Amino acid sequence: MRACAKQHLQRGIIIIKVAVVGTGYVGLSLAVLLSQHNTVMALDIVPERIAMLNNRQSPIEDNEIQEFLTNRSLDLIATLNKEHAYQDADFVIIATPTDYDSTTNTFNTQLIESVIQDVDLLVFSDFNYGCLPQLLVDKLIKLANVNNVMLAADSQSSSQIGDISRFKGVNLITPTEREARISSRNHEDGLVVLAQQLKKLSSTDHIFLKMGEEGMLIYSGNANGNELLTDSISALNISPRDVAGAGDSLLISGALTMTAGGSIWEAALIGSLAAAIQVGRVGNTSLKSKELLKELT
């Protein structure tokens, strides 16, 4: 299986190592797809799942996953050993269940707790489908804060439903103007006042307020309103073709920049550039680091 990676390197394709924690439907789907062009280590605590995967048998009933395991050339190894999975990994993806216990009225985050000390960034991407109940959000935020994990959040609002301010105490939120107004119930004040109000409601460190074709407002400072820093970036692509994925590109690129030690201003620039690249093509396709580097150089 390592030969597969070597062949890709010979063609000039950059190979990264990804550790995927959890081999349920989400984790296994990601592991299989990513292992077509990257080295992937799938980590789980169930020995039977590991044995099945290494024998190219899907531990869940899914025809497509089984077809990939049987017929595709995958650089995929499953392991029970956390150190083995994490060694030299460029990215770690946690895809573990958080089952609800009706007896204790809590969510089971045991698997997340077992790996949170190895995590640098936790991102909430909320589509308001009920998959992120407040009890779970609060527990994960507390867990991340205890372990000094950076937090970022985005919450898409459908109609009048949605509240980005419920992700209290995260480091970065990236709402649209409309989402910020719905959350703060403010439909009259200007953008700076709106951002200030949302910052107090959410107790966040930084806000990227997305304004579509007008660009983005950056709002940074403490929750009491002192020493505030405000700036804006114009839209970096004035001829967008498809806006799908632009917000996600901004969120992830900006958050990763801050996690790597970049300032809020560097994060805003790289996030805006990522969004500009994304809207310049049709379809929500994944953004590659080489595309960002090409535009930066």
C-alpha cells in the first residue's frame, strides 16, 4: 500500500498523511475517499472493525464503500494504536459518535475526550438541522477550552432560524450580515454597531462579518468594547461564478491560519483569498493549498 503513495510522488503530486479517528459511516467514508490520493490511517477502538478494514471488508453495510475497498487502489491502513495513527500526520479528522444518554440527560463524549489533547482546532459548522443541540455544544466548548483548543463556528440560518451567538466563547465566528442580524435581533443599526452587539452576545474574540459582493468586515477586540479593532476587506473576486463553498473556505482557511499562529489580519486575508478562489469556479470542490500558494506568490 505504501507503493501507491510513491507512485503519486513520482508524478509530482503532493501526498499528505491523514489520521481519521472513528470508522463509522462519516469517518470511513472520509478515509476511503481521501486514501485514493493520500496516505490515511484509520483509528478505532474496536478490533473487529480494524481487522475487517485491513482485509478490505467494510465494517458497515454500504455498497459503495465496499466497492472502493475491493476494486480501488487505496493507501489505507486501519489501526488500534493512537501513536501509530498520529505519527507524522498532517491532519487529524475526528469523526466519533456523541450518543445521547436519556438516563443521565447528557451526551457521551468519551471518544472525543480521549483524543482532544491531540487536537489543535475544533470547528462547528451548523446547518440548523438539529444535529448540534445546545447541551452538546456547551460541553464541547468547555472541553476544548480546558485543553487549549482553538474554536471557530459558523451557523447558517434558514428563514428566521439560527443563532450564531449560541457558540459562546469561541475564538472566531463567521456570520453573514443577515445571520448576525437574526441572532442579535437588530435590523436597523450599521455594521460596526451590529458586530459589537453580536460580539457581546457571543463573547467571541473575533468576527468575520461576510457581506457578499461587498467583501468582509473584520471586528476584533474584547467583549467589553474596549480597544476595538475594525477593518474591512473588499471582495477579491469581482466576477464570481458560483458562491457555493465560499463561506466554508473562508471559515476553515481563516481558522487554520490562526491555529498556525497567524494574526487575525493574516487569517482574514487568507480566508478572503480562499473564498475568492472558490467563487471563481463552478461547484463546491475542495480547495487545495497549492491554489492558495499560487495566488499569494
